[in-house]
Amino acid sequence: MHIVKILKAEYISHDVKRFVVEKPVGYTFIPGQANEVSINTPDLKDEKRPFTFTSLNEWDYLEFIIKIYRDHPGVTHALGQFNAGDELIIREPWVPIQYNSAGVFIADGAGVTPFIAVLRDRHKRGQIPGNSLIFLVKGSDDVILENEFRAMLGDDFHTIFTRENVMGYRERQIDKPYLLETVKDFSQHFYICGPDKFVTDITVILKELGAESDSLVFDR
């Protein structure tokens, strides 16, 4: 267990906040790994929540990008009010997403966060070709890191809006017709993250389209 200070905290969308925190000496992790984080206050220090590292191991700080839920009390609600100088508790890393080979990353909202470090790492290594990201959000205000994703993936970055019609974007769901239009090879790996129903529904569709169970990697 490590107590670390928040070095910087900033909103990158209306409900998503970026935290830069101290990195303990000798602390290591791999892209896709997560941590059980709690807030170092008497009432919240034992309230652990899983958050994926969005930084890379070689950076001299840790980064978490976290959706803030303001409609109910809890850890993320409190984090919405935390800033530089406040303290978090982190623990040993564990792996929710294991990258196997190039493939299609499919995320619903905050489900994109486990993919950030993986894609950053592939890009740094010059191994981004063959990877793509399908990012489902409610509307334009919910898109995060759009410029970075676009710079890494180019035309292989696909954003889908479910509630608004914006020029250049599709207003629809990730359904079978959309996947048939967007994905050319269903024998590759698929990485899926989002609410349980989203993961289940996408899994069913991908299997119907020929994806093998062994090629599907999940996080919820």
C-alpha cells in the first residue's frame, strides 16, 4: 500500500477528471493494469475502487482518468472535489485487460479508460497499425482525448453518438449492421469494455459474425 499525493487534477470533459499523482519509487506496472484506489481520509480510506492506469510505466508520475458521478455520494463524487495536495492510497497493480495482438477496441463511455495506456504503448512502439477503436458515447460533450486518439489511429478511430446528430459522426448504436460496415476481419482480437449488458450484447453479435471466443477480451 502506498500513500501518494495528487500533483494535478483537471476536468477533461464535463464529468471526466484527469489525476496526475506521485509515483512511488520502484513502482511498476504494464499497460492495461489497474489498481484498487481509495481516498486517504478517515471515512473513505477503506472504500476501494478499481481504476486503470492511463499513464505508461516509464513516465515519472501516475495518471488516472476517472468518470465523476455527481448524482450519488461515494468515491468518485469525492474525487470530483479533490485537487493537488490531496492524497490517495494505491495498491499493487492487477490486470483487467491483457493485450494479445492487434485488434478492435470497443468501448462504451468510461469503458475506454482501460484502453488508453494500451493504445499509447502500441503507438510509442510503432505498433499501432492494425488496431482500431470504436468509442460509443451519448454526445459530443462525452468524448475524451479525441485529438490524441485521432493522432494515434487516424481513420481507425470511430466515434458513435447515441443522442445527438453532429456532422461527421454517426447517431446510432453498435449493432450488427454497424459492425459489418466497420470491421473487415472478424478473425482478429476484440477488446470490449463497458456496462455488463453492453459487453454481453457486443459479445453475442461478434460471435454471430464469426468471432471466436478465444479472441474476445473483456473488462467491465
